[in-house]
Amino acid sequence: MKMKKFATKFSAVALIALALTSCKKTPNEAPVADTEFQSSIDASAASMIVTDIDMMVAQASERSYMFFYSTYGATTNNTCTVLRDTTNKVNILTFNNARGADGVVRNGVITINYQTCSTGTATAPGQVYIRNPYHQSVVSFVNYSVGKFVVANTSSIVVKNTTPAGYTRSVTPLSWSISGLLKLADTTDNGANHADDITWEGQFSKTLTNSTSNTIHPATTLPINWITGQPGIQTGTVNSSNNAINPNGKNGIVKYTGSAKGLTKSASTSYSYTIENTNPLYRDFGCSPDYYISPEQHPITKGKVTFKTGDKAVRTIYYGDQKDVVGYCDNSGIVYINGVSYNVDFIK
């Protein structure tokens, strides 16, 4: 009888203790802030390399001298050569640790094949040049590196002129598509093994917005003047004189729309990169932030991208440090994560 009473009392005490324990509140813990924006910079770097490859195609297509990428302050052992083989319809660019006029060191070989036009037929005489409708160039790489990145030999980029046939030069701006797959290894990250760190797979549309100008595109039979020798803007302290969307800009102004996907972080995290159609990316070839050091470095200075990486919140990337207004001539931008802004430099 005593044992029964003791057991009953013990059970009651245990139940009270359990109730008191369950009523204890877990202390509030602040959520860990999402501050990861390096993937935004990496994807932006890959997109910039793709647009530079396109510009190499454009310049090599019409001239033997590539204004932006030929050696700046050349020495005997650091050279960039352009072989234009019009018989086989191939342009071969060979870099030997050459520092270009854009300030970037390149090494290796880029081959640009334009044997077939975008219709799938053999390239006709007028379709040889990047300025003409139906032009198509297929770009391949052999041991090519750009800055700190090594480009995998399995990468391939295709550039097509999408300007309507029979267009009126003074009315319709020139346009192209840029598509393909680019695989990049960051040599400062993984040493000498050159494993893929970043991949880019997508399609951009590019428009030379002021090609209706006689200064930029004087005639359908003449090369495009991407730069005119007229001063644009050489400092990051004031707005570009071309104002990014001015059709009468002194130098070439291109805009990009489109999207890409791929991997970052040692090719382990997926991402998507979508340019906002109503706020496209602009590159003003009159903008040179470090004019006296890298006169042909022309960054993206305006535009908005929706960026998603892994399972993290959607990011918004603004190129230029002024959000939606006309971009300043610099390499800066803003990445918004959960309403918090982070200032970034896309070159560093």
C-alpha cells in the first residue's frame, strides 16, 4: 500500500517536472545573414569574357589589328598576332603572354572559323565580315588563358549576325547573337590542376545601338568603327559623355540582353543569370576608367541582372553604382540580397 502511494506521488512529481520543462522557451537566435556575393562576381566575369570573345571575332573579321586586344607596350617575347586566312576562311589569334590595351594578359590560341554562314550554306563573299547579315563565326580554343582564368579546350562560342537582310543602314542598328559553352578554371584558386571552377552556357543578343550613325558605321561596305579616336570619358567621377543610350555617342555603344546558366564555386553550385529586358547591359567604348594604364578597358556600366545561385535567395545585380540611372564610367556595381546592398568591384 505504501509502495503504491509512493509510486503515485512520484508519477505526479514527474509530470509536473515535464510540464515545467516543456514550458521553457528557446532563446531567440538571429538568422545568419546571407552575404554571399562572390558567385555574382564570378558569373559576371564569365559573361564579360564571353562578350570580349565576341569583340575579338568582330575586330579580327574586318581588320588585321585588334584595337582592344593587341599588345599594349609590346616587347619581343610578349606578342599578339592575327593570321587572317581568307582562303580557308579562318582567323587565328595567337597570344604569347601579351598584355592587351584593355590591361588583361592573354596566352594561347583562339581560332575563328567562318566557313559556314548562319543559314548553313558556304559563306558568300559579302558574309565574310561581321557587319553583314548571315555572318557566322565559330570560336574554339587551344590552351587559351585570359587573366587568372584558363579556358577549357572543349569550350565553344558561336557569333551570328542577326541584322535583317536588306536592312537600311541609317535606320536599322546592327545586331548579333552570342551563344555557346565556356568553361573556366581560376588558376589562383586551384593551382595547376585547371579543374573547372565556372561554367557559362547561354545566349546573349547584342545590338550596336548607334551603328545608324555615319561615324560608327559609315557604309555597309566599310568596317565598323567601334572606336573613333574621339575622346569619350576617361574618369569614374562623371557620367559618360555617351550616356550609354545616346544614339549619337562618339564611340560604339552596345547593349546586351539574354540569359545564361552554369556552375560556380569549383563547379559545384548551379546559377542562373538573366538580363532584364527593360534594363539591358550597356558597354560604352568611349568609357575607359583607367585610360592611361588600360585605354581599351571598357566595362559594362549600366544594366540589371536577376541572379540565382544554389538554394539562396534571388539576387539583383546592378552594373554601375547608380542603380537604375545612367551608369558612371567605372567597374563598380551593387548586389542586392534580401533588400541589403553590397558594393562590388567587378574587376577585382
